[in-house]
Amino acid sequence: MKKVNLICNNWERFKELFVYEMNHDIKLNYTIMKKLVTLLLILFAGVFSLYAQNCDAGYVYWQNPTTQEVEFYDSSYASSQIEYYYWTFGDGSSGSGSSVTHSYSASGYYGVCLDILTSDSCSSSYCDTIYVNVDGDPCANFMLDLAVTNTTFPNAADGGISAIVSGGAQPYVYSWSNGDVTQNIANLTEGQYSITVTDVNGCVVTGTAYVGADSTFSCQAQYWVSDSVGTYFFYDNSVGDVVSWNWTFTGGTPATSTSQNPMVTYNTNGAFDVCLEITTSDGCSSVMCDSIWVGPVCDLYVFGNSHDVTTQGGSDGYIDITISGGTQPYSINWSHGAQTEDVSGLTSGQYFVEVIDSESCSYTAYFYINEPYPDSCYLQIDYMVVDESAPGAADGMIDITVSGGFPPFMYIWSNGEYTEDISNLTSGFYDVLVYDSLYCQETMNFYVAEASTYVPVDTLWTDPVDTCINITDFYIDTVSVTDSNFVDVTWALIDDNGTTYLTVTYPYDQTGYVTVTLQINCPNGAKNITAIYDVIEVEYNMITGIENSEINYLRIYPNPVKDNFVVDARGATEIVIRNITGQVIHAQKVNDESVVEVGSLSKGLYFITISFDGGETETLKIIKN
């Protein structure tokens, strides 16, 4: 600052002397010239001294992955000794020194500045934005990027912005400054738009983008129209150095024109298309087509009130509308097929009505019927699991169907997929988390089995075993056939704490390869039921099958089943249907021969338990196609 003041003072002194000499009409003799040269030398000396004084602040940094502290190192340039360093870290704290270490409490972006001062009074400042990642912070790596599409020409409403979100925990909630709540927004004019994104943990990230006009355009056809007692005047309002105009008028006289601002008449009422094609001096061409209304002014208007249903799943909603303006009679058409002015008996959803008067003037009004929020969340997940067809084939599949709740649903799979169904799967465990539009959620676990070279003849199962083991892998350790009716299977269940061995006794009545299923339930509800299964072989000479076959006469047909099956069982009293996780999905009283409806069930494997009047039970399996 001292050098700058010196230069300014010398320059002011030079101007004062020069003006004084000129005002007093003093001849510029040798003495005066000497004064001027001396002052100029002083002036230039100050300039040279200023540029000789040079410094430029800068720094580099890195985050220590072990301590998570950020280390900053001075990288400034200075022609003399740097005597003073001052750091601001963007979180309200500061520091000094050529190298500093700072700890941040949360992940995020921070503006960090370094100010330096040298021994010859040169000062400089450098600021940059850094990103800090702190472990354990649920908002770590929650980031937003905005991709902008400019408008094709000034004042065109065809711009757009796409929000690209990474990190955080889905689902995300989007809130734009123009009121939109979708991830991407379109039909934008030029201007600034801001967005706030919130994840399911309450983490927030914001961003701002500017939509501009495409600088590559050179022309755009535009026009406007006015009318006077059946005569319509069209005025060119195009962008660019236009040299030719080609108009087409559907239903008008004339039908075409090459004038810049033509006049057209129409003999009938209605909507007619008008197109303008232009060409500019640099060869650019553009077309604009729009429709005009010929006839009385269309003042038709529809307003109304919608009344929501009173219960979930109810159908007592109704809409009252009132029609004004236009020319009667009116034609009324509702989106669900009704043609009356008012409609009732409506379920929740969107409805719209189009009203057309006798002059073909139309108006469309939109309504939405809501239903009350549920007192509690309920989502049901039905599913079908397809195992690998061959070892390493990676062609397994899980097909789920969600019912209940409020669509649309969001799906989050443990393998990173977000679709309803997943395919191309290898063997292993898969979990899905399902959200509805009210953020009610449900989870379910699945297991895709490895392919085998043999076909099981039966499936054995027992009631769920109460244990809260979080299984990551498993295998069958031992198989022991105790008698002609039961086999003991020892499962080795692997979790993060090691291996747990669990012996389960299964009833059986067929020899050969059989599928054994283990259902694991956590009594306190902290974990969903998990079902795993594998295949074992039961030796033929270890079973007679006589005792069980004589207990009760039992037959189920057809199997596989599509819509219903028949239970033919003497002394049967009740039938219970469970899915592969052990969840009861249907139960009914039966007699010796009963029909069971299963048309609403999803495709897959189900277990049928029949209770008899003597207290015995029998369990079989059916396949639902």
C-alpha cells in the first residue's frame, strides 16, 4: 500500500505542476523540463518498485485416512520472506503457521482460505473448497451434481436440469425452487433454479444451476395474430435476419402466402392450423406451427369440488362440477367413462372431465380423490425363487409381488438393484427392502440355491426354529436316519461370530433325494424369518413307509395347481397353507373332500398341513403355476 500511495502522490504532484505552468503561460524552459523529467523518474521508480514486490498465496492438503484429520501445507510463492500465515477452515475456526492440521466434526464441503504477509509488506490470499469425509457420519459422501440443458433459443421453455445424487440412503426427497418435487425438471425458461435433496436419514444437500439459451442458434420462426370481424392479421416476430416467409393457412383464404405479415379470412368456425417457415440471410431455416380459434370467443369454464373416500379402499368419493360459458348443449366425458355432470361411487385416484360445447369449444378439468392415511403400515410380499440351472450359471431369479400399502413402491436390494424383480443371480442370500409412497416399509430374505445334478422326490420341513443368528453361510454337517419315519439333520450355521450347529428332526415317507428346509425365526421380532434349504439322500433300506401310510388316507390333486385343488382325506378337519418362509397365508376348515381356492397366490412352492380328527397332522407340498 505504501508504494501505491507513493505513485499516486507523485502523479498528483506532476499534474499540479504541469497545470500551474500552463495556466500561467510560462515558457517550458530547461529548468521546467528538468522538473518534469525528475517527477517522471520518481513516478516510474514507484511503478518498478511495486512490481518488484511479488507474492502469491497457495496451499495443498490431504486427509489422513487413519486419524481423519486434514493436513494443510503452504505452497505460496514470495520474492521475500513470508512472516505471517493466517488460516480459516470454513467451520468457524482458524489457525496459523506454514503447515497446520485440523479436525472436522462432520463430512461435507468447506471453504478454506490462507492469507500471507511478507517482510516487504506484500500480502496475498488464496481460497479453495475441499471435501472432508468423516467415518460414522451418515451424511458422508452424500453428494449432488446438476446437469443442465439450455433452451434452444431465448425465451423458449424447453430447458431442463437433471439432479444426479450419490451416497446417502434412498429414497431421496427432491424440492426445487420452482415447486417441482421430481428428480429432473423440464420445460424451463432461462433463469436460476435451486434444489434441496433430503435422504431417508435426514441428510441434506443443496445445489443451484442456471439455465441459459443455446448460443448456437441463429434463427427461430415466431408469429402472433389478431382478428377483426372475421379477418385475421398475422405478424411475423421471428428471430434472425429473415429474407423469406412461407405461410400455410388450413381452411383460410388465401391458403398460402409469402408476405411477411399476411391477412387471412375464414368462412367457418373452428380450430385451424397455421404454419410459418422462414429462411435467414445465412441459410438458417425454422418452422413454427400453431392453431387458432375462429368464431365466438371460447369462454367455456368448468369448476368443481372433489370429496375424498371416508375409508381406506372405500368407494364413496364423489365430484360435483359446474359448467359456465360456452354454447349449450354440452358434451361431457369423464376419464372413467361417465357422461353425467356429477359423478359418485369413486375410489381414490385421479379423474378428469372434458366438456365440449356446440361450437366445439372444449375445457378439461382435473380432480383427485384421496383416501385417509392408514393407522399402521401393512405391506405383503409374495415371491418366487428360481435357483441356478447349473453350477456357476448365474441365471437365478427372484420374482416378487407387493400388495397393500400405497403405490408406487420403491425396491432396495442387497445386491444394489432397485427393480421389483432381480435376475442373473448366483447362489446366495438376498434381501429386499420395500417402501411405499407413505414410507411404510417391509423387508424379506431369500436364498438362491446352487444347482444340483439330481431331482428331489420330496421336501421335508418343520416348524420355525427360534434363534436370532444372522446367517451369512451354511452347510449340512451330518445326516442320521433314526428310524423308518424320522431323519436327524445337523445344520452348520455361519455368522460373524463363528459357526453354530443345530440338529433338526424331520419326518419323511419317501426314499431318495429330498429337500430339507430350515426356517429360522427371531422371537423378539428383530429379524424376519429366514428360510434355507439343501438336498440330502435317504437310503432305501432305511424306510418302509408303511406306518405313515396307514395313519390316514390322504390325496391332493391336481399338483401342480393353477386355481384350486382338492383335498381328499378321511377325517380331515383343517388345512393350513404356508409359504417357504413358514408364513401362514391361508387356513380353512375341511372335511373328507374339500376344494381349496389358491388362484390369488403367487407362483412358487407351498407347504400344505392337514389336521385330522385324531390329532395327527400330515404335511405335503404343492407347486402353484
